[in-house]
Amino acid sequence: MPGNATTSHLLERIRKFYEVLAEPFIGREEEARAITLAIIAREHVVLIGEPGTAKSALARRSAELISAKFFKYLLTKYTEPSELFGPLDLNALREGKYVRITRGKMPEAEIVFLDEVFNANSAVLNALLSIMQERVWYDGYTEVRVPLWTMIGATNRVPEEPELEAVYDRFLVRQYARPLPENKWGELLDAGWRIESGKVPSVQPVLDMKTLAEIHKLVFSVDIATIKPKLLRIFAVLEERGLHLTDRRKAKSLKVIAANALLEGRTRAEERDLIVLKYIAPRDIEDFDKVSIVLSEELRMPERFIKELNDIKANVREAARLVDSMRSYDPRLVDLFRSLKIAKSRILNILKETDDERVRMLADETLHGIDELLEKISYKLGM
């Protein structure tokens, strides 16, 4: 492993990459993180979702931030291999040589974005398989090594055809790009206006390919020993719930777990890094929620506590509206008082289980609201 100062600098660079990648996109932090993890691990990532969910823009920006050679193409069942790999050199062909002109095409790219990747025909799919797995392209009888680092695929559907399964499995990282919720629409309008009016700063690279290669080497220096037992248990639970991972995905998951540790500034994997299984285990759209439930049950994640606290907070707000509408000595006040006491006890237990700053702040805020409401109920009950 490089010296501590060098390691620290590399970890700062990759964190900067993630933050700058996500910065202009409203509500696309998960998509940016999925791409970042795939790039650290030198794996491939597919973004699943309807058009207009920033998939193409994220891919292009990721390449620009690392000064990578970028190739982008929309695939259809009529896409010819020459559109991706370059046309035949006719002059060479006259001399009996089979040579393609690859300038500006996929064989020279380091980051590749293929839109509607599962629309490809069998000729293109066969070429993609060897490129994704071996970084090798077979040009006629010639084996050509390609500089591909990460392929980013986009699709609006999960493939069901058996002939697409092998390509789909090679996208180790998968993220479902959901439409933005209503509470993000205002920010979306503001961001869209800035983009349309040309007020978005030009992209300045934060990495280069040489530095990225050094970061990638760190993946295999991450201490993963302590998380293996928990990882094996989660694999078993997922299998019990009907969520099957291929042997390839199980084995390669360690790279993404290690990548997440690096992204969080650590060279030792911790249980919380297993959260990245939410990008690896799902196959179908509905699997994303199923996997999240399993991880929520198996991991003591801040996100789990935050969701629970937000639910409690929403219930407290609703209870406050009810209390305001009730008269003094209303018998329902007693039931509300007891429920609030139970909620308060649960929050105090959460505080004992976590040292996450976000959780503690939300817990304190929710406790304050409960205490105020308990005081109001006590007054109405004459306690």
C-alpha cells in the first residue's frame, strides 16, 4: 500500500470525484455513488429507469471528471458492429488486410456509455461480452486489448430474454433511477433553469486515469476479513427470500464493498459497507425494495434509524393536530399520551444504539417535539 500521506490524498481525490459528479443533479446521489463505486472497482454499472433521469449526463460528466476518452451510443436491434468499432479500412482491405478504423470509436474509449444497451443484436452482444469481461475485442482473427475502464449502460427495462442474461450479469453494479419525488420538483426546476441559461460552470477534471489506477490498486489493500461472516449470512438470507446472486456476483461483491470503504475514507471494511449490496443483489425492479428490507433488518444502518425517526416525527405532527382539535379531558388524550411515551422510549433506545450525528440530531429534534406535545396533553388533562 502507498504511504499514509499518499493514501490519504488518493482517498480525498475519489471523494471529491463523487461529490462533484453528484453536485449539479437534483436527487441523483445514489446514481452518482453507483457510478463512483463501479469506477473505483473497475467494474461496469447499469442505470435502470425511464428516459429523462440524468443517466446520460451522469455518464458523460464522470468521464470528463477523470479526463477519460469517452464513447457514447444509442443501441437498437439494427446497430451494426461497425457503428461501435469503426468501419473497415478499404485501402487495407484491397491489400488483403482486415483492419478497422477505430479512431473515436469504442475500442479506444476508457469510459463507454451505451444507451438502451439491451436492444443490441446478437453480433453486438457477443462483442460486448468479451470486452466487458476480458477487455479484449476480437477484430476478425485478431485479438485486440482495449483500454476500457468502466462501461455504463442505461435501460428502461430489465431484460428477460435468456440471450441477454450474460451481458446483464456483467453489470456488477445496478441502480434503479426512480423519477424524482414531488418534494424535489422545485429544486429540479431551479437546476434546469440554470442549465438552460448556461449558468453551469464548465467541468474541471479532479482525477486522471493514472491517479484512478492508483486508487483502484487500493481496493485490494482494504482489510475485508471482519465483514466476511456477516456477508455470508446476508447472502443466505437473500437466497431464503428468493433473491439469487450468481457465483460471479458473490465473489465480485467484495470489490465494491472495499470500494465503498475507500469512498468513506477508510482502508478497512466495516459492516456498514455491506449496504452496497443494494446495488449488487437486485435483478428485477421489485428486487431493489426487497434487498433494502433485508439490509435494513441485517445491518444497523443510520438510514434505517433515520427512516424510523422520520416516521415517528410524522406521527407526532399528526398527533399534535389531533390534540389541538380536542377539548380538555378528552379520553383520547390518555391514549395519545401513552403512545408518545412509547415513542419517546424507542427514540432513547435508538440513541443508545448509534453514534451517527445525523441520527442523533433528528432524534433530539423529535424528542423535543414529543416533550412539547406531552406537556400540552398534560395541561389539557389537568395533570
